Amino acid sequence: MRHEDGFLTSVNGDRIYHQSWVPDGDPKAAVILSHGLAEHSGRYTNVVNHLTAHDFALHGIDHMGHGQSAGTRVYVRQFSDYTDVFAAYVDQVRAAYPEIPLFLYAHSVGALIAILYLLDHDVELSGVVFSGPCVKVPSSVSATTVFLAKALSRIAPKLGLSPVDASGISRDPEEVQAYINDPLVYNGKTTARLACEMIKAMQRVTAEASRVSLPALIVHGGDDRVVDPDGAQMLHSTLGSEDKTLTIYDGLYHEIHNEPEHPRVLADISMWLDAHLQPDGTT
């Protein structure tokens, strides 16, 4: 496996970190990673090792304000700051692999970024894997809370509201400790502006996801305490895709690729990817 990394420059002039992991032989497909809130593309070792061993090339960026990319931590002026950079990166990867299938692997808030990207850009992809998708405004969030978030977004956009609950990412204590100790993981609170932009993006998903028709695999931990599995159910029922599959893994937490059962989860994902290497489902 070959590992390479570098930076691209966004339209706003920000340096955006990206990296790739390519199998030693010719890859049969490429997969673009879209990581979750407050983390970075380097936390997908299990996914990388499994998929490169099955001859997939993996590519990922650190979203703006995350990991080694520039920008105020977990803050954007508008959600399209994420999707515009992601679109440019997808184009870059597609140009590097014009002849083989291209997939997305999008986790948590990375899934929200991916689906907004799909809604706003013309794409040629073979399919998308949504892992623990954070795409639905939680039922516990009242209209009053939404109003307050929007107000704070205007008057105090960088005010911290709430952090990610590290204990909820995995049932493996070593994974939780590695997350806490990772210097590239942001352990502070989500900014008011980002919280507001996420709510607006989630409302768009609920209203518009029927326009997305790509083959989709949605996977979620049944005991996820970070993102409610109801969002995965909503996404599955709302997507316009004729080819869509929802799998809920009973007992698993948020990062199902970092759970003790990750070999079974990743085997299911690679099997789905293999089945979608050709438009007719043949491999």
C-alpha cells in the first residue's frame, strides 16, 4: 500500500489537507472518505486497511476547520464552505481515476456534507455508503432551540454550544482513549454558527433527499448515543434511490468501523461495494 498526502487550496485561499492510500496493484475502484465532526481523515485505519486489502484506493480530506486543514475549528460561515471544497476534491480524485468506479464513504456529519454535495452538484458516482449519518434534526430539539441557535449564529457565531461525547463513539475503551488523546481531534464545543448551518442542512435533507438517486448503503449502530439511528431510517425512506439498503447493527455505538465487530461491518460494506462495481451489479 502506498500513502501520499498534500494540500489543495480552496476558492477562499485556505489550505486543505488531503491524503490517499492506494493498493500495490491496480485498484478496481476508488473510495472518497468524508469524516465526521471534530475528527479527521486519519482516523479511518480500519476502513483503509480493509478496503485497500480488497483492492480499493482510499482518498480523504480534512474538512475545513478540522485536522490539518486551515480554518477556525468546527466553524463555517455557511455549510457550502464544506460542500464546495468537497466538490473540488471529488473532481480531483475523479480526474486521477477516469476509468474506474468512484464511491463515497461518508460518516456522521461527513454524511450530511456528502448528501448536500449530491444535492448541489452534478456527479458521476457508482454509489455512496452513509455510516451513522447525522442528517435529521433530533426530535429532542424544539422549535425554540432552533430559534435560539439561529439567533446565536448571528450575534455570537463562534460561541461554543456542545462537545462530541467521546464515550459514545465506541464500546472499545482503547478507541475512546485514542480519540481523546489525538491532537488532531478537536475536543471543544461546536460553534453556534456551525450548529445553525447543520440544522438548516438537515432540514434540506428531509425536504430534498428524494432527488438523490444513487445506489446507497446506510449503516448505523443500534445503540448510537451520538447520532440517533432514526436519522438513518429517515434517510432510507426519503432517498429517491431504487437501490438502497439500510442495516442497523444491534448494540453498536457511533463509529461502527471502530467497534469490536468492525471486521463484520467492513466485510458487509466491501461486499456491497463489490456488488456495485458495474451498473448492472456484476463484478
